[in-house]
Amino acid sequence: MITDTEQTLMDVAWPYWECEGEIAKRYYASATDEDHAFYLKAQLWKELHPVDGFFNGLHRELKELADRFPEVDKSIDRHEYHFLLTQLTEEFNHYVMLADIFEHVTGRKINAEDTVQLPEERKLGDLRRSYVNDELTRSAVGFTEGGGARLFREGAKLSGSTVNNMTARAMEIIYDDEKDHYAEQAKICVDLIKTDDDMVRIKDAIREISAQRVRMRTEMFPGAMTDTEIDEFITENTKG
């Protein structure tokens, strides 16, 4: 059951998460193969660098986890190790599925230069790094990871063309993997909130990170919504 505090945190992020979904929904409505290729380059980078600023890139995280294998049931619980391993393999599977779509719309094999970190994504990573050294605000970084999976929710609804059907299949799997992450992270946040000041700080962090996530999606899906439309959407969907 969701507690009042968990719901309060979700309400803060809600309009921004829904805006991420609305941006993607509008972009998909008229997206050409070239449009799909553009956003996929940015999303593929994100899949290889999940929660940049919180984790250290999929390659490094996999290597470090493999190096820790001898510690299982010694200094690391086997259940925790399995959880971490599952997270990383899920992220790589997301990359595999989206790379398949990229190759379909471009008609060629993907290469390293096809994954691109856009400027607003870089700013998002820098913002996360500014929060991770404080346990409370670090939990806000984990809570906002994925933007409530709204992109994947919308992508899973696509149909009709081959690219839409491929996208829907991939996004449905990604959505199922990630849709509960924010609820799990909310519990971590709640355990760290001890005072009214803590609540103010974590809400401010959630709001700032979520707003930057919207700017990241706006750059990834260019032309989908104007700044005015985004501001109006967020205002209309703000709770309380």
C-alpha cells in the first residue's frame, strides 16, 4: 500500500512524468523513419549509460559486478547480487531491442558513433551528480530515474507500420521492466525523510531533476511541444 508520504512525492513528479509521455506521444504521431532514428540515437546512449550521474555506464557497472562475483554470500548477499545483475542485463536487453529498430529505420548496421549524448542529457547527468553525495537527495535521483516510464508507456501503444509494431513490442517489455521502479525507490526516500526540512529538500530535488528530464525529452523529440505548451501542460497536471 502506498503511504501518504510516498503519494506526496509521486504527486510532485507526476506532471513532469506525464509531460514526458505527452512529448513522446505527439512526436510519434507524425514520426518519419528519420525522426525515429534521431531519438533512438539519444535513447540508445541512455540505455548504455543508465541513470548517468548515479551509475557509471553499463560497461563499467557490468565489469565491476563481475569482479565482485567471488564476494557472493561473503560480503554481498546473493539476492542483492542477483538483483543488480538482473538490472544490468535488462538494460542491455533494452539496448538490443532499440538497436534493432534503429537498424530497421536506417537500413544499415549500427556503430559506436550512432549513440549520442545530447546537451540536455549531459546537463541531466551533471544535475544528478550534484545530488548524489547527500543520501537524501541521492534517493531523489533514484526515484526520478526513468521518468515514471512514461516514454515506454506511450511507445507500447503504437501500431500500424513495421517500425511502430517493433517499437511497441520493445517498449512494452521495457515498460514492464521499469514501471514499478519509482514506487520501489519511493520507499527508500520515505525512510530517509526525518524532518519537515528533509521533505522540502527532497521535493525540491525531485522537481528540479524532473524539470530537466522534460528538457531532455524536448531535445530528444524536437518539435513535439513548444515551451509554452509544456508550461501549460505541467501547470494543468500539477496536483494540490
